[in-house]
Amino acid sequence: MPTNTKIMSEKLKEEIARELGVYEQVKKDGGSWGNVSSKDCGNIVSKAIEIANRTVE
């Protein structure tokens, strides 16, 4: 299995990051997610899971 398999689309990730106020950091860094804290990344994942659960129900 490839290690770079994408679970979440870039569009969804960016949309959630904007909603959580994190995307400005990504834009400032030229599109790199490297300076986004692990806490913020975890919040993005949690929000994506919440959206997925709502979609399934």
C-alpha cells in the first residue's frame, strides 16, 4: 500500500482550515502545512470525521 494515499481531499482540508482559522498560516508559508501545529492538524482531522459522520447518518 502506498504511503502517500490521500484520505482527505486538499479542497476539504483547506475548507476546514479556513473555518478553524488555520489556513492563513498555510497561505503565508506558500501552501506548506509544515508550520501548522499538530494540535491544529488534529482539530482539522476531528472536524473532517465529524463531517463524515454527519454525511453517513
